[in-house]
Amino acid sequence: MSAITTLTGTRDILPAEIQYWQNIEEIARSILKKAAYREIRTPIFEQTSLFERGIGEATDVVGKEMYTFKDKGDRSITLRPEGTAGVVRAFIQNSLEAQGGLQRLWYAGPMFRYERPQQGRMRQFHQIGVEVLGTADPRADVEVIAIACDILQAIGLKNLRLDINSVGNKQDRQNYRQALIDYFTPYKSELDADSQDRLTRNPLRILDSKNQRTQEIVAGAPSILEYLGDESRSHFEEVQQMLANLGITYQLNPRLVRGLDYYTYTAFEIISDDLGAQATVCGGGRYDGLVKELGGPDTAAVGWAMGVERLIILLQKLQPLPVPELDFYLVSRGKKAEQQSILLAQKLRSAGFSVEIDLSGSAFGKQFKRADRSGAVACLVLGDAEAENETVQLKWLASGEQSAIAQSELLAMTDELQQRIMAAY
């Protein structure tokens, strides 16, 4: 019988890699907490209509990529392909606007899209995202961009660039949409098949085509910046001025429209030159009409999401795999010693130390070799003699210094032990 394996487009995150994930999550959580963002957790699956109405039926995500199925109640259910729609649904359903003021929210977790798997793009992938609901102030746009930059810088990423654009308000987009239809229609037969299909349904997506001939045609297309009204232009100018004030460098990209229908005004991406085709590590923008579209009050909002897998690909190129910190490796041999090892380990853990017990029951020599490979700062040794006398051998693995000490004394000198262990790290 053959072994069962993961489905195409999914993968296991093994212990050897998990510290990259934990470091990213801890850095993001710390920075977001300082900026007064609160975590929200929404269901992994939602009603399909949430994404059809929220993301847009003419988008590739809804049209081609969603994992949609009927449940036992014959309801159409979809695994979430992105995080914003679910957060907005939660904002409406739980009347968060009634709490007054802004809602600064963040989330982390798996998303699902049926795509051709490749580096940095899996069918189950993970995102960290933020949403600020309740203000149209351009300062909110700049705040979320600045926080994204802070997180990526704290993680240690290099060679990143910020692209920004304005997709205007609903009327601006409608005017631009018609201008694109007028421009592309004479070239329809020369466009790739997907772009031909998008021409009347979602012409802004043609700008993202990777087809060489389509890109040649796109090069002459009108810019959305030519179709911005006074309000949109003023908003975008304020965003640019505040980014400059913060010393955040950026470049204008009039072709940047993002892939989802709900964007208005500011759109942005943070891109790595080290990722190849899947170069975007963070993307987002303003979506002032989405809350109302999903049945809530007219509420302005802005946010972003960053792909964790892509961050880890970059980190693995820049940094060696972090070694988990381990204070003590506890070696024991003999019935009484093994029983005492559990008690001693628990007391040390309660005192704040990390302790790994060797449970192999093998000879001391083999256990000592595992202690050397463990990365621990010190090794604790319990044999028959130590168990009888309630002592323990304490060996500092870097220097080889070793001494016998009463177990009670060891537990009483936590401050001294912590100082020496911190110095070793």
C-alpha cells in the first residue's frame, strides 16, 4: 500500500524551518502592538457570495482560483482566498463600528487559491495582514505603508522597493475603464486569450498580463493618473508628501492596479528584486466602498497583506537557519536517576529555563554526543551516584568546565545561571 502524501500545492512546515515563521510572526506582532493594532481571527471558510461580492466576479481569483464546494446543507462554501473580505464581514456582523473610533485590526493565517504551484505561490499559502476601518484620511494610507516597511526592515530584508499608484474613486475608475476598452478594442485580435476575455469584463487586469505582445500593446495604453479627479489627485499628493516626510522612498507605477475589484485611491506593492517572477512580498491599498458593498455602513478603509512564504524564501538567502536556544540538555542513566531527571527538568522549566531530557536510556557516551549536537549551553548529568546523593553534574559545553552540585543548590542559583547562559548566547 502506497504512503499518503500532501496534495499538490501544499507542504509541511517542518521543525527545522519553523523558527523562520515564528520570528516573522513575533516581529510583526510586536510592531503592530506598538501601533495599537488588535488581532482578529476569522473562519477559514465563508459563504461563497462574500468573495463574489467583495472581490468581484470578474477577477481571476473568483473566476478561476477559488476552492468552492457544497457542504452537507447544500450551501456554497469557499476556502478564503484572501483576508480582507472576511475581516470586513466580521466588522459588519459584529457591529464593530458601534464601538466608535477607528478599528485597527491585523490577522495571520492560511489562504487558499487554486493556481499552478511555483516558488512563492502555493495553493495553501499564509499571509499577515492589516486593516484600518473608519477613516478616509490619507494619513492612514501612509501609516499602514510605514508599518509594512518597519516589519520588513526588522525582519532583515534587503533590495526592496515600494511602488505606489492611485486607482481613483469609483467614477475615476469607470472613466478609466472605458478609456482602456476604447484603447484595447482595435488590438483585440492581437491580445492573448485571457486579455481578450477581460476586455469588457475587467480591462484593468489586462495591464497585468505577462504575454509579451500584450505588454507591447499595454505600453501605449493611457495612464490612470490622467483620469483622476481633483479629490483623488489631492489624496494621492498628500500620500506622496507624507511618505517623503518619513524618508520612505517610492516610485510611481501607473500600471499598478492590484488584482481585486474593491481597491480605490491608493494602491501599493512592496517588491523584491530577489524573488524572480513572484516578486511582490506585500500589497494593498484603500477600499472605501467594500464595507457598504457587503451590506455595512459607508466606511472608508485601507490595508495590506504580505505573503509569509515569500518572506521566508528571501530570509533563507540572507540568513542561516536560526538555532533554537536551549539552556540545558539533561542526561540520565539508571532507574532512580531517570525518575529524578523528570522532577529536576520540571523545576528548572518552572524557573524559566529551557530543558531537553534525553529519553533514550542509552549509554552515557551516546547521550553525551547528543548533548554536544543539541546546541545547549550546559549539560546536566544524573547517574546512580548523583541520584543517591541528590546532586547533579553541571558541565558547561563550550568550555568543558564541570562540577558537582546539590540539586537544591542548582535550583537556588537561578539568577547566576541565567546570567551565564545569556552570556553564552
